[in-house]
Amino acid sequence: MKRKVIIFGAVLAGIVSLAFYYYYWGSTVPNGQQPLIRLNSSNLSSLKDAFNGSANSVRVVVMLSPT
């Protein structure tokens, strides 16, 4: 029984570590690319302005949801 608890704890620690890496350290981009931003209600208007300001260009907005 103790071995199962240790294995479960190791798997859980791995999942938490991967989630932490994904959300806090995984935000790097290649050289020359603009930095990533996280959209929220306070900066959504800047996205709208930039999108509408480039009407002569190809524009694509993709929204992904984990559900």
C-alpha cells in the first residue's frame, strides 16, 4: 500500500511541476517575435484596436479552450 502512495505522490508532483512550467516558464518566443501576452478584460481593447487597425492585412484570431 505504501508503494502505491509513493507512486501516486510522484505522479501528482510531476503533473503539478508540468503545469507550473507551462503557465509560468513556458512563455518564451523566438528572437524577433513579439512577446506573448495574456488576454484579460483590461487589455482586450488593445487587441481590438490592433485588429481593426490592420484592415488591409490578413487577420486571424484563434481562441482555444481546454474544455
